[in-house]
Amino acid sequence: MRYLDIRFGVTPSPRPTPGSEPQPQTPRLVGPGLRALRPSCPEPWRLPLHELADQIAFSFLDYAKVAVAEACGLERTGLTDLLYGDDRIRPSIDALTYARHRLQLRREEHHLAGRWGDDQYEHWRWQCDAVTRRLKEANTELQRQRDRDLRLQGLTIDHVATDDPREQAHRWLAQYLRAEFSELFVRIAAEGGAPPRVLTPARSPEETITRAYDRGLLVAPVTPEVERLRSCDDAEFRRRVLNDAGRQNDRDDILAHPLLLHRWHRQLRVLQDQVAPSARASSPRGLDPLPWRKVGLETAEELSRLMARRTLFAVLLQRSDENRHLRNQVADAIVIAEACSPDTPVLREATTSARAELVRRHPALYRLIRDVLEPHLTRYGRLKDCSPERRRVLRSQVMKTLDQRQASSVGE
């Protein structure tokens, strides 16, 4: 019975006792196959803790209710550990993301219906602010847990780019002379005893996952359905992604397969680009508040249509966040597995040696990179600003200078 309850939600309802209130029935769902869900609890956070853990595993909407209640100040022994422990923090972030969007959309619909400023509107505003703060804290805690897990495996992850101008110049010279670097890397690694299957560097995160599968670093069942989705056309895959976006409790687990994660990500981006204009979103990557003065709705039907498009857009953003967390999990798993691989020290030494050889072969280009970096050094010879934005600007400047030098050399 527990299997039937988990898989189909068909636990027999208890017979009502004389004088008792009628029990709410599970809503009837229209569609093919046997699909039923547990009825949602009006106040699930009041359940005993073991029943609450079971309930939020069944019902995502109840999960979101509990996450909102906790974010708004509900205190209960064991609740924070239940929501933000190692096994729950990602689902809790997903629930908070959903709740934040729903609260924003409710306020917008209330405002467009002419009821802005009342008690309900202000209550939703207060809830949305609390959920936003809790979501930021949860994301920070998730990153801390990721760092801790990597450190437990003997890995140190430095999220700040190097401030050593020599090392940075080595890296950018290798990126600029990518073909020559790859040739040197393969030769040095092969001489060091690395097997041929690991010598070709991955050209994309998707290829990194595929190669990890081929090397046995990742293990997940590749079913016929996974193979079919890998080979189907983009239109069919996009329809599958769109159908999944409308289901909170019963999501399409096939899309979360590591070999499909990046294709899922690409199709989510395509759908966000398509839906954003009709959802009145200023960017396809975020749900900004509506520009009230430019909405210009005249009928209730137009309001309903706009809110439906914004709801779809919000769900696509939520799924995009879920996809990002899954890709990070897979990337961490690959990093840990590669650290334990006997090939890793050989590859790391080959990378360092190949970069040093490029510097020896092209001293003028290396000196040129160092000259570009010189104005950005501290008095102690370190790079001043290691922020990603500043680093991208510097890299573009370096590559442009190298292109100009190469063009002038060809002209001569």
C-alpha cells in the first residue's frame, strides 16, 4: 500500500464517523493514465514533524507553504533542519523561488484589478520580501555546503580568480594559442603515461559530462527513453520541456538525466526568449515588476491572458534555476571523481608544462600580455581587481592587443 500511495496516491479514505466533518476528497484529474495526488493541507506546518516530512515529499505546493511560513518567522523545533539540511536545501530553494514568483504575480494581478494598497496587497508584499531574504540566505548556505563537500574530498575551490599576473598571462596565452597549446598538452601528457581517451580537452560543459560517462566517472542508467530524447529534434524536445513546466508535483525526471541537462538548459532559454515579450518582461532572464504605466489593459480577458503568460514565464525561470542547481551537482561530482582519478596529476602537470613551453616559444606575446596587465597591478605586483566583470574586460583588452600584434606581424 505504501508503494501505491507513493506512486499513485490511492490510499483508501477512512470512513467518516457519525457526527464528524466530511473529509476533503482528492481532486479528480482529467487526462490519460492513473493520476491522483494527496489533497493539499491548509496548514501543513502544523503536522507532526515526521508527517510533515512525508507530506512535503508528496506535495510541492505544501512544501512551498511550509517554506513561506518558515521564511516569515515560524519557529518550530526541527523545522529549519528539515528544510535546509543537506538533502533538502535544493528543494527548499526551488519552493522559495516558486513562492516568490507567485507572491509577486498575486500582487500584480491585485494591482491591475484596482485593489492595490489594501491589507491583502501589503501582506503579500511583506511575505514576498521575507521570502526573497530567505532565498538569498539559502543560496549562500548551499554554496557553503558545496564548498564543505569539496573540502571533505581533499579539494580546495577558490572562487576568486588568480591575482598573480604571471599565472594569468600563462592562461590567456594558452587560450589565445589554443591549437598549439592542445598539441603540446597531448604530447606531454602522452609522454607522461596518460591514456588516449583523456588527452583531448572537452570543448564544452556538455562534452565534459559525456566524456565523464565514457571514462566511468559518472554512473546513471541510460534508458531507451533517454537515448530517444538525445536523438529527437529540437521541436519535440521543446514540447517536452514545456509540458514539464506545467507540472509542479509530477515533474519529468528524464529531463534531469545528466546527459540531457544542457539540452534542457538550451531549450529553456529558447522558451524564455519566446515568452518574455508577451509576458511584458524587460529581460528573458528575470521576472521584473510590471511597468504599470505601460500596461494598458482594458478588459478582464486581457488581464487574465497577461497573467497566464507571466505565470508561464515565472515557471520557466524556476525550472531554469532547478536546471542550474542540477548542473552544478553534476559538475561537482565530476570534479570529485577526477580528483580521485590516477590520470589527474599527469594532466595537471601536462597543462602547466604546455603553458610554460608556449611562453618559451612566444616571449614577445607573453611580454605583451604582461604590459597590458601592468597598469592594473598593486605596489606588490598583484592584480588589483579580481571581480569577474573586471576580469572579462581585461581579457577582451588582452585578446584585442594580441590580434593587433599578430595582424601587424603579418603585414610586415
